[in-house]
Amino acid sequence: MRAVWTGTIGFGSYAIPVKAYSATEERDIPLHQVHEADGGRVRVKRVCEVDGAEVPPGEMIHGYPVPGGDVVLLSDHELASLPMPGRTIAIRGFAPLADVDPLWFAKSYYLEPEPAGTKPYVLFSEALQQSDRLALVTVALRRRETLGALRVRDQVIVLETMRWPDEVRTPDFPFQHADVDIRPGELRRAVNLVEELTGEFDPAKYPDRYREAFQALVQAKIDGAEVVQPTAAEQAEGVTRLLAALQESAAEAEDARNAAVTKAKAAASRAAKARTTAKRAATRGRTKTS
């Protein structure tokens, strides 16, 4: 596992150094939208709605919409200048576990103590377990402060990031629990049935049947050669271009070699003529002397 955050659990003047690891991971099915004609993947481009131009990452900044259609432009530098809490999970208080509805939880992180903080970490973990409490905290993750809770799972402290109060919606639809008349005998039978079917939670009993069926479907298509190669035409064209380029390079190299040979022959011819001329001159000189 790779730590995604390092900091401390802070309570008063004392801090426990810890590392945070993502406690969960998504197992999504990697489905892409593709062109039915050739299997090529369909990409989404980032296009400016004003001029229709595709915008490169280097030209994008943040914008905050305000009433009336105006947008406040905000650079990364300006956002970085905003006050942010330090790298501390600041404990704000404690609450009974049963008082916090799981609806408030957003994402889970395992907290590992640094060697120097092992004993205080274990002490704090045991205190939470024996008191049946969780710690309410604030922490800065991904450049934003968030509400959170510390609880214990399998002797490991887990940081649960939480939603702010205005992010939890109130059910707003016609259903009213008080309008339904339940007879005592019906309720008793329902409670007995629930108790009879109650057992220890074992997540292995609940496989992802859809994903298993999907993978079987995909494997069957692979086994039946029901696949396409979206880049086959591009690869064939690339091979053609490569061969053409190699042929061109070979022709250029051959021309260069021929030119070098011609040049060398010309130089040798000139040298031979020069030697012949020198010999004739020497012969004439000896004849005159005689």
C-alpha cells in the first residue's frame, strides 16, 4: 500500500504522527464508448463554449460562477494563498458510535502510526474501543478542510471523512411513516423472521454476480474471436510509411556512396594527370641539360 497523506492526530498539545492509506478501492468495469464501425475509442474533448476551440491544459484556470452569468477567474496561485489548516487531524470532540449515521461518511482511510507514536496510537485506539466512542475531527485533504471521524476497525484507527451538514439532504417526498397502520401481530411476525435470518456478516457470501457474468461474456467473445483491432489500419499504414522511409533512406545512402565513389575517381584521375605532367616536365628538363 502507498501512503496518500502524512500528518498527525492532534489533541491539545500532543500529536501522534501517522500515515494515511486508502481503505477502499473501486472495482469498476472498464467500459469505453467506441465507434461501432471500427471500434475506435470516442474521446471527449475540452472545448470552450464561447469560441468552440479545443483548450489545452496550460490555458485552463478555475472559474466560480456568480448570478447573472459572470464568472470569477481564480488561478492556482490565488487558491494556494487561501488559509489552510496544517497537516493535523484535529480532534474536536467525541460522540457515541450509534449517534453517527453512516450516511455522513464519505471515504475511509487507514491510519498507520510512525514508530515514535506507536504506544500513544495504541492507547488512543483502546480508549476509543472501550468507551464505544468515535472522535470528531477536522482535517485538510486535497487542499480543502473536511469534517471527519476516527473509529477503530481490527485494532487500526480509521479516518472517515464526513460530509458537511449542508451536504446531507432531507428526504423530500410524499411518504409519511405515521400514515401507515401496522398491526402488532404483523410486526411481531416480521421481527421474528428477521431474527431467524440474522447471522454474522460475511461479505464473501455476496459476490458481484453482474461483474462475474460480464467477465464471462467478455471471455466468451474473446474465445470466439469476436474482437476488433481499432488500430489495425493505422498500424498497416505505419508499416507502409516505415518501409517507404527506409527505402528512401536506402536510396539516399546509395546516392551518397555513388557520389563519393565518383568524387574519389575524379580526384584519383586529377592526381594521375598531375603525376604525368610532373614526369614530362622532369624529362624535358633533363633533355635540355644534356
